[in-house]
Amino acid sequence: MRDSSLSIATPNPILTSGKQKLALALAGIGVLMLLIVWGAGATLAPLPIFLVSMGLMTAGTALFIREEYQTRPEGIKNNGVWFRSLTARGVWGWLTGVILTGFYICLYWYPELLGVGVNGAANHGLAAVFDPLSMWLRKIPANQWFIYGTFYTVSVLLMGCKFIYKYKHNKYQQIRTLSVMFFQLGFAFLIPALMIRLQQPELYFTYFWPLSYSNATPNTWSWQSQTDLTTAFFFFGLAMFFVGTPILTYFFGKRWYCSWVCGCGGLAETSGDPFRHLSDKSLKAWKIERWMIHSVLVFAVAMTALLWINVITGRGVLQEFSEGFYKSYSFIIGSVFSGVIGVGFYPLMGSRVWCRFGCPMAAWLGLWQKTKSKFRITVNGGQCISCGNCSTFCEMGIDVRHYAQRGQDIVRSSCVGCGICSAVCPRGVLRLEDAAGDISQRAQQTRTVHVKLEDVGIL
């Protein structure tokens, strides 16, 4: 006879329902259609293939979201993240990482493998599938960056909807996600396309120097000074770095940019949300992070300064060195780090690898947040039960529990103010506050306490 007292409880291995499997199948067929076109290098009906594949991916995602969140009670669902192969560095996680990394390598260095025509040749394969949309928006055929921008924007929008449903009880998270979806769709996709359609330079108003490292270089100034609009854009970027960033960070912390505006952060918060728990919280990772991110900021400033010195001196001093420095930075930081590693390693190192270790804009914002900002995460240490949810789901690798256990307010330069640590805390220990306090967060916590009191029959 079996002694039930000796049995050990094991997690339920069934993590997806039948409807979710159908949703994954629909989305998978849509992805498979594009992969087949990519592999074949030819397409007979670009517009129908584009519409059908995107439609299947959208329908599959919508069905999965509804089954996972909308039909279930309110509350954050992180069920099974340490048991799913995709989100626990299993086979599917590594396979996804390899596919993403391979796509970025093709994107940056082998666009012809995506079907982009070279030397005036027409697009074929995957690039041809995106030609109808590109012609409609920009009046020119698609290139690798338009393909990337389309995938990027669709990912932010679809996974943003998933994020909103997941945090449907938390208005702060909903508004923040709507903000990054708005800026990605409008300012990072539609407006640049409209600029090209109007035969103007392709301008991205949400990316400033030094994140967009070429924006303050002499070569950029030479073409941006050709019209009043592009001249204004050049000085707008510098003003945002030297004036706008300090002022906004003083009042709101770096969250005003990293969690509300930036496209890199937008992708990390939406498509990267299933991988946020994979960020390394060790002290060693924190030391590496501080050295790397500030070194990249120094390199970006030095590179820009050298290029301007080269121009001022009539290209007679440091010409070869400064231009070589720029090309090296562009390759190592601008391509390999921010693109290939920054996104390709989501399933392996978490969703904020680039933001933690490489983004020079995040380093600049962090310096102001650490020393001058009124923003902080306040802690009611007496309520902490050391469950560790806050640390587990901090995508920036901050050991939030360490601060909460000691009743210390969290003022870290790396914190992007996403508020997930506060959202997943079962005791209301953590709260995001700025100079005037965070009304939305307070309202949410008041509502949570009210619901809990109702549950125990006090109200």
C-alpha cells in the first residue's frame, strides 16, 4: 500500500489548453508561410501571402490571449514560466535564440538573403512580400530595414495587447504599454515612412544621440542641414540629450523614456515579457553591467568628439583613426550588441540585455536618476514576506527583495521604472513615486487592499 504522506507534489506539466494549441497552430502557419517564401527565394502573390500570413499570426495571437487572460480572473499570470521549454532556457528557448540571432545576422550583413535586390535588381522572396506595404506607405520597394520595422512594430502591437490583458487590473501597466505601442507605431514606423513618401530624410523622433550614435556626427549634420526641418531635428536631438533628459528625469526618473517611449524598451516590455525572469541578479552581473554601460557611453562621446575634431582641423588630424573608431563602434555596438545580442539573446539572458549592459542613453539617464531624480521605489519593509517575486521578475537584474527586506527605498541607476516589482508584490510593499507621488499606483494598491478585505469578509 502506498504511503501518501511520502508523496511529493509535482507541478502540472499541462500548461496549454486545446484552444491555445489551436492558436499556436494558426500563428505557426502564418510564420511558416513567410519562412517558406524566405527559403524558396521567390513568391507568386506577394500581397495575398502578406495578408494571409499576418492575418493568421494576428488571429492566433488574439485567440491565445483570450484563452490565457481574458476569460480568467484578474491577477498576474506567470504560471509555468520555469517549466516551459521556451521560457526556461530549454530546447525551444535555445532554438528561438538561434533563429532570432540568424535573422539579425542576415538583416545587418546579408540583406540579399532576405530577398533584397542589389544593384537595382527587383526584390524577391521575403522582401517581395513586403513590397506592397512599402509601396503603399513609402512609394518605394521594401529594404531590409522596412522588413525589420514591420516585424518589430507588429510584435510590439500584438504582444502589447497580450501584456495589457495580462495586467488588466493595473492601470499603470496598461497606460505604459499603450504609450510604447503608440510611439512605436506612430513615431518609429508611420512618420519615418511618411517622411520618405514626401521625399524627406527618414527621421526617428524618439531616438536621440548617443543611442542613435550617428545623429550628432558631422556626416549627419551635412545632410540634415539641407532643410529647415532636418536642421531643427538635429538640434532637437541635442536639446533632448542636454536639456530634456535632465529635466524629465528629475521629475519622473528614466522611466519617462526607457519604459514609455523607447522602441528598444517597448520590444523588451512586450515581446520580451515572457523572458524577464531570466535576467541575472548576481552581484557579479551588476559589477559587469556598471563597467560596460558606462564604458559604452564614454566611447560614444569620444567617437563623436573625434569626428568633429577631424572636421574642424580640416581632416588633417586623426582622420584615419577617428573614422576607423566610428566604424568599429558601429559594428560592435550598433550592430552586434544592440541588434544581434540585444534581441537574439532574449530567450537566454532576459529581455533587457542591451538596456542593462550597452545602451549609452540608459547610462546617461541612469546618472541623472541616481543623483538628481525625485523618482524612487518606496518600500514598506514591515510588510515584506520575502517571497522573491519582485526580484524574480525584475528585467533589469535588480535584487529588489534585498532592499525590501531592509526597508530601503530603491534608487538604482539601472531601474527603468516599469513597476512590475510593485505589480507582482502580494503585500503592497513596493510603490513607484516621483515628486508628486504616483497617483495611479496608489489607486491600484488601494483597490487591491479593498478587494483583499472583501475576500476575508471585513468589507
